[in-house]
Amino acid sequence: AQPKKSRRRVLLKLSGEVFGGGKLGVDPDTVRGVAKQIAAAVPDVEVAIVVGGGNFFRGAELSQSGMDRSRADYMGMLGTVMNCLALQDFLEQAGVETRVQSAITMGQVAEAYIPRRAIRHMEKGRVVIFGAGAGLPYFSTDTVAAQRAMEVHADVVLMAKSGVDGVYTADPKLDPNAEKLHHLSYDEALRRDIRVMDQTAMTMCKDNNLTMVVFGMEGEGNVTRAIRGEDLGTVVTP
Ligand code: UDP
């Protein structure tokens, strides 16, 4: 049995796009803005964050250019750690205590991933930032978000998206008739072949009874609102 939590606990997934502001590398102003939004919600909610790395490297893309897939995936994972450090810095500037835990050990910059310690940090009001994905090639950080959420007993997974504010009946960039869905089940999402979130992540959440909220980063204060549990984006349930 899991111990009783006094506060809401969320697992926030921030993709690499959020860090690069759409470009390669880290855009400090963008990260500062996100950090401030997280800081605004932290006194009331326990927050763990899984960080993506697509603003640096995606293993699948590098392997298309001829690199060995596993090595390329490790490059992708290392990219996520740079994003973690940037986020850590701006969160601390915003007055939030943080710890970075990496799935690939690198003691100088991050703690090792130790789930029980991560929970303890959150109980003390620290934000825990998970880097290096699962430490395993062929995984995505979306899948890791689902896995970490379960392991640290988060109440919900919050998938922050850039350029789209929820799940639509079709790709809104391609189909003008696409309609936003406020709620759907994992079965429906899988049946409709919804690609906004990773299918492996959805399957894991479905099998383990975990709710996911897909929301857009762009709206004013959206990250704060999502962490606080306000109604926005699309709720996906088992
Ligand atoms: N990656 C991996 N294993 C993991 C997580 C990530 O191999 O557990 C690699 C993979 O190459 C991926 C890259 O790291 O393309 C960056 O992660 P992701 O694409 O999930 O980042 P996002 O799309 O969220 O920016």
C-alpha cells in the first residue's frame, strides 16, 4: 500500500520543444517563463518533472542519417540532462528548491534516480527533475513520464504541448474541421490513432489506471493552472 499524501502530486512532462523555444538548444527566456509558472504552483502541489530532449537530439532521426540507433539514443538522453540543468537553475532563481535525478549516473551534476528519495524530496517541497529518460535506448521521455508517475505515485500525468492545446479529432494543422476533445478514454485515443502523445505511454497509463491531461503551453499561466488541477486541455482516462 502507498503512504497517504497530504498534497496533490503531479508528474509534469516538458518536451524539448519547451526548452528550445522551437529552435536547437536552450532559450533562457523561455525556460525562465516556464520555471516561474511552476514556482507559482509549488507551495500547494508536489511536482516531479520529466524532461525531454528533442531540442538537442532525437535518436530515431540521427539513426536515419546513418548513426547507430543506441548510441544516438544515448546522445538524446544526454541532451535531456542539459535541459534539466537549465530548468533547475531558473527554478532556483524563482525560489524553488530542486533536485535533478538522472537515469544515467553523473554524480557531479545530478543525483542518481532513486524513487524513494524522489518522493522524500517532494514531501519536503522540492521539485524533482528527472533526466536521461529511462537510461535505455528505444524509449521516449513520454513513456518515462508515465513510468515515473507510477513509481512516485503521482495523481496525474500532465503532458505540456507546444503548438497545440489538447487532443483533436484530427491534426488541427492539417484538417480545418478538426475539433478539440475535452475528454476521451485511452481506448478511444488508441483506436483513433491519436499521435499527440506516445502510444506506449498511453498503454501504460491505461493498464495502471492513471489519468493524463494534455494541454498547451501557450495560454497565459497554463502550466500553473494545469499543476493546480484546473480544467484545461484534454483529459484522457482509463
Ligand atoms: N531517449 C532514449 N531513452 C529514453 C528517453 C529518451 O533513448 O528513455 C532518447 C531518444 O533518442 C529520444 C531523445 O532521447 O529521441 C529525446 O527524448 P524525446 O524524443 O522523448 O524528447 P521530446 O520529444 O520530449 O523532446
